Amino acid sequence: MSRARLAVHACIAFMLLAAACCRDGRELQFPSDHGPHFDSSHEWWYFTGLVLDDSGRSLGFECTIFKNRVAGKNEFGYLGHVAVSDPETQDYTYQETLTRPPVHGIAEGIPAISITDFSFDFSDNRTIFIRASSDNASLDLELAPRDSVLLHGRDGTIAMGDGLPSYYYSFTDLSTSGMISFRGREYAIVAGRTWMDHQWGNITAFGVIWDWFSLRLDDGGALMLFRFRNIFGRTVRSNWTYRSASGDVTYGTVFHMQAHRTYEDAAGACRVPLDWTISIPDLHAEFTVLPLFDSQLFYSAMTPDYWEGLCRTAGSINGAPAQGSAYVELSGYCRLIG
């Protein structure tokens, strides 16, 4: 058999395995599905929040743990990302930490992970503890759900940019308290709203070029929008989930987005579209999403560089005013330098 035919057979086998991973007909079960899944090549636990310290100062943060299968092995490496956004000074501080395999003490279905400098733990009373420690930014936060798990794609699965399925759910309203430190100063966090995403599947490099929006509305509602692009920048699929303040959930795949300016970093490596307008016909909804400041780029040695920014949003749903905060992640807008 030729190498080309072997490659085709291997590709087909991988696609079938990937589809089987997330279309096995099972319903998600909690708390076990908060933990890792070793039949998936990629998995991440993503926390982003807008918080207040004891002086009333607003900060944004990202804390993420990535799990990735090592090529050719049944082993996983872990990557931690932590970032803090300070709108008052327009300062963005970030750092990443790699934990190479073998990694011990992590079990399938157990909702707790501890790796180098990063950890999360779901307690028996549903409280979530997240910790990250680095030279540039650290956090130690206690999160408590104020609403139930929100499944995306109706059953907790969506198709990624490569067409392969992934499991995906969120906690959209986690009360937040604890400590954040960066630039040599510690902040006592007394209030806040954090959004958690957990996603896993056998995802390829073509599945991770996206524009992701999480709108946390002041009335308690939440809106997630995911637009996937191909390597030419064209939209290949999209997905949205809206939970109203009363708890009603609506799903869809059609929305329209338009950026009105571009932010270019100092190195000329990234050109990021900003100042978005979004319309969702099925919700009769329109929003503007504006960054609190532009320079919120995470330059990573392990993943593609991405813009992860604290934003504000305002608009309307079914004719009623709606406003709040947002976190936005934009990938695929940076090129390699050198």
C-alpha cells in the first residue's frame, strides 16, 4: 500500500474515532464530566471573569488549563495560562507554564487537576477552587455557581471548525472571591462574575481558528457566540446559546458579526479586528462589543497567539435594552515573526 493511501486510511480512521468520541449517544453526567476525559486528544477548562477588589477596582482575569495528547503516545501534557487585565492602567499581564508527561495524580472523571503552578478542584458542595502562580500574575479564587450548567448545541456537543464534534458546556455565572496579584501588588477580590468553559474532543489544528464571545448581561442573562473560520478567513460554521434571566434557553447557528476597526500590535505580528457589532435574527437582538483597552494579546510559546480581552457590551433583545460585560477570544489573527 502506498504512503499516500496509508495517509488517507489513517485520516479516515482518525475522523471516525473523533466522531465516535462525542457522538456516542451518552448524556453528560456531573460532577464526573467536570473532570478529564482521556479518550479525547484535546481538552480545556477556561475561566474568565470580571471582578472587584475591596477598594472597588475592576479587574479581568483568564485562568486556563489545557490537556493535549502527545503525538504518537497515549500520554498527555498540560499547559496553564494566566492573565490579568487592568482597565484603569490598561495593563495586560500574562504567563504560561508547561507540565510535561508523565503527569501523575490526575484521574478520569475526578473533577480536580493539579499541575505545575496551576490547579482547579470541584468540591462536594459545588464550590470551585482555581489557583495559578507565576512571576507575572497569580490568583487564588473561590467560585460558586449561581445557575445550572449550560449545555451548548442543545445536547452538549457542537461541531468545531474542522467539522469534528466536541463536548461543550459552561457555567456562566460564578460568584467570585479570593486574591489576584500582579506587578508586585495583591488585590483582595470581594465580588465578581466568572464564566467557565469546559470543552473536549479529538480536535485538529483546522478546528481552532475562531471568534468567541461570552456576554454576561447585567440582568443575569448570558449569551455565547462561536464563529469558526478556515485558513482563508471565511466563516465555515457558527453556533450560539442564549439563556435569559428567567432561565429560558435558546439555541441557534445564524448570527452576523462585523468589526469596525483593526488593532495592530507593536511588532506588526497581529492584526486583530475590534469594535464589533453583532445581530442575531432569531432573538431580534443587536449588540456592540467594545474592548476596555486594545492591548490584551496573549503571546504563547505553546499555542497560537490570541487576543483574550475584557469588553463591555450594550444592545437589545426583542426590543428590550440589554447591557453588561464580555470576554472575547480571537484566534488566527497573528503570524509568526522570524
